[in-house]
Amino acid sequence: MISKKRNFPFLDFKKTFIKLDQKVKDALKSLNHSGSRLCIVVDKKNSFKGVLNDGDIRRALLKGKTLETKIRQIYNKSPLILKENFNKKVVLKKLKLKKIDQAPIISRNKVIGIFNINKSIFQNLKIPVVIMSGGLGSRLRPITSKIPKALVLIKKIPMLSIVIDNIKKYGFINFTLTTFYKSKLIKTYFKNGKNLGVNIDYVQENKPLGTAGSLSLLKKKIRQKNFLLTNCDVLSEINYRSLLDFHVKNKADLTIAVKKHISENNYGEISTKGIRVSNIIEKPKNDIIINSGIYVLKTKCIKFLKYREHKDMNELIMLLIKKKKKVIAFPFYENWFDLGTKDQLKIFKNYLN
């Protein structure tokens, strides 16, 4: 057995065990409750079979797997494993080379621990979060006739407060709000962020600059290599830290958080050959991958924006792709709500009840 005197950061590995015939939804529950970003896959006798991490799950969902998919279909059968008497220096090099931060320790095909390097590249989360808060909120009128979208109340709490609190949970403390419509109300309410336990500063648009144009005002403001970007009307339980981790490890210029969405056609779909009907599908459903409005960008991407020029995010994304920049997708399975319309706001409030 491993001596407790050895100064290695081990996790309570038994909490991470998951069986081959369990499902993706069980793995997600394990990841959320074990304190690890790793599931240890075992058979009925608890013999080691492989591992499953949140990245494996995200890739599987992007390929069409579902929450009901069994673990045996998607787990990693050949992960990096450690023997009982491993050399710490050698292991750290291997983990760094493979861009992973933990590995199971195996003895006689049984798991006896999990080694975690306990050195997150995000220990000091100075990386800024930019939240687009300047929109007119036209689709929410008449609610936004007197207040900006950021201050629309959800159970007596401003929408933007909930967004900030969700992101703050993952260690982000520096926020920049881009403002235009009724900006004084936003600044008066949030001030410097002290009441929320964060740091808030502001960038003021002199005219609407679109969903990306206001980033041109940040050219000399952001000094970190990357920054997180989201909209004030996007509420999600996404793991923002995993998103940032994914972006950095893949050396991306822009990472888009994407989510599978099932769209249903309310009409029967007819297939024809000439004038003859060959098939009919009643209310067909289509799986599509949608842009969630949550991103991580390299700060250098700002240089592709002209100062104070109107630009939407889709235009910036396509511009970066044309410039051969690395634009990647981060699939996530957590809850996500776009509260940009009255109907969507109503759906979310019903979800909370």
C-alpha cells in the first residue's frame, strides 16, 4: 500500500468509480459530486478497465451520443496509469506532456489511488471576464423600456447578478462590463463589484457596436493572454473553468461553447419522387449544434477589429477562420438559457418554480 507519509496529493478515488453498464448521466453525476474531473471505470469486481473524463463525454455528445449512452461505448480503454512505486518527477513530465493533471494508480489491476499534480494553470485567476451589457433589449420590451436588460429581475435578482455569480463560482473575480443603453443604471447598481465580491470596471459605447464591436475598446485594457466573453442574458451551469482549460490546452485563438439542440418541425415532412409521395415524417426532429454565446478568446484577436466599428460576433468568428486562426468548439451538456426574449424569460422562470 502507499504510505500516507508520501507528500502526494491523492483524491478519494472510490467516489470516482463507475461501472461499464452505467450511463453518461451517471458519469456526469459522479463528476459533479466526486470533486474530480475523472471517472474510474471498473467492472463488477471493481477491477480497473479505464477512465472517463468530462472531455470524453463532451466529444461523445458532439458525435451524437446521449445521456442514456452506456459508459462502455465511450470510455478511454488505454489511459496513462501509474504503478504503485512511481517516480514523481517522471510522472509530472508525462502528465505535462499529455496535458492532463491526474492519473489512476494501479496495483494488480485494482485502483489504489489517483494522483493529481494539484498545480492548476488557473490558480491565480486574473483572467478577465467581459460581459456584453449594452444591448437595447428590444425583444424584451416593454420590460426594458425603463431598465436595461442587465437589470431585468429574476426572482428579485438582476439577470446580470446571476450571470456574474455563476462565473464567480469558478474563481473568476475580474469583470469588465460593456455598456450603452441606460448605462448609468447599470453602473449605479453594480458600482465596483464589491457587494458581489468581485472587481468590476466598465467600457462605454458611444453608439451600439454589435455583439463584438465593443471589444475594439479593450485593445489597451486587457493585459492577460486570454479572456472570457459572454452576454448578460445568457445563464448557464457550464463549467467556465473547464472551458478555459480546454481553450488553453488546445492553444486556440477562439473557443466557442456549443450545445446540442433538438429542433422540432411542427409540420409533417413530405418526401416525393416527381409528383408521387414516397414518405412522410410527422413532426421531424433535427439535432443541431448551436452557439451558446459563451467564448474564450486570445486577446490578440482584438486587433482584427477596427476601433468603434460595428461588428457582430458571427462576423468576427468568420473573419478569424478566414485568417486561418484556430477556432474550436467546446461541447457542453450543462443547462443553458438564452433570456433575450419574453418567451424565453418566461420558460426560465417556470423552470425555477
